Amino acid sequence: MNRLQLITLTLVTVAGLTACKRNPPEGPMPMPPPPSTTGAGTTTAPTTTARVPEQPPVPPPITDPGGITSSDPLTTSDIDVINKNSPLKPVFFAYDSDSLDEAGRKTIADNAEVLKKYPTWVITIEGHCDERGTAEYNVALGDRRALAVKNYLVTLGIPAERVKTVSYGNEFPFNPGHDEQAWKDNRRAHFMLTSR
């Protein structure tokens, strides 16, 4: 073989090797090696680091400035539904009286805490009486009862503009009976949520 043929053969070989490095071979890719066996018949899989996707953080419930969560039924229910199962309890009075007793003041204090939790609520306090007495007298007595409750709420920090009053006298009895128990049930100041 002469020198020119040897140089040509060398160049062709180098060019072929260079082309193999640049272009991937055609056909299927080679399979990874099988797991190696170590010890007494145990196999070890090749180690790979799989990245586990991170779970997104659970957002906290939406809270308004008053600290009320959006899942609170008292913020999402209809006003009529709230009034049927009201967290605001009625205040009861002695016969022919508009004075608050200890139980009445405790009930008003509990209601004030509810109203502080829901600072946008506006309520109406309805004054009611039992069936005894004239209609005019009972309307006046019911008005004094409603005002007594409102005034005590204001002393507990509830703004007066959030509390309206009305007297129904003996027009809408809670208990339709005509005995001592019915009269006791009907001598009350009833809380109604009117807007929020």
C-alpha cells in the first residue's frame, strides 16, 4: 500500500468515527442494565431520585375584619333563617314592669357579645306584653320594655344606631294560652335581626 492510500484510508476512518459521535445510532435505544444481585439472592434496583411534587398549601378560611370566617352560617344564611334560630335570646319581665332583673341583664350581656362579633348587624327590639290591660297601656309598657333593653345594650358598648325599638303591646303573643305560664312567656323584649 502506498503512502497516499494509507493517508486516504486514515482520513476516511477518522471521518467515519467523527460522524458516529455526532449522529445517534438508528434503531432502538439500548436497555439499562438489569438490577445487580448482591448477597444471598437479593436484588438491588438502580437508584434514581424521583422528585415528589409538593402539595399546595391549604389556604386559611377567608376572614373579614371582624374575625368572622366565610363558612360561618350566620354570615351566609338568610335573615329569616337566622331569626328562626336566633342566637339573640329574649328578655322576660315581671308583671306590669319594665325593670330588668339579674337574669334579664345576663341575657342582654350575652346578646351584646353576639352583636360585637357581628358588628354590621342592626336589630329591632320588640316590646311585648301579656293580654291583661288595655291596648293603649300595653303598647306604652311594651315601648318602655324595649327601651330598657336598648339602653342597657348601649351601656355594654353597642352603638345606639344599631338598635331600633318597637312596641306591639299584646298583639303578637308568643304563647297563645290564657294562664300564668302564657302571660309569663308573653312579657318579653324580643330581638329581631333586621339587616346586616
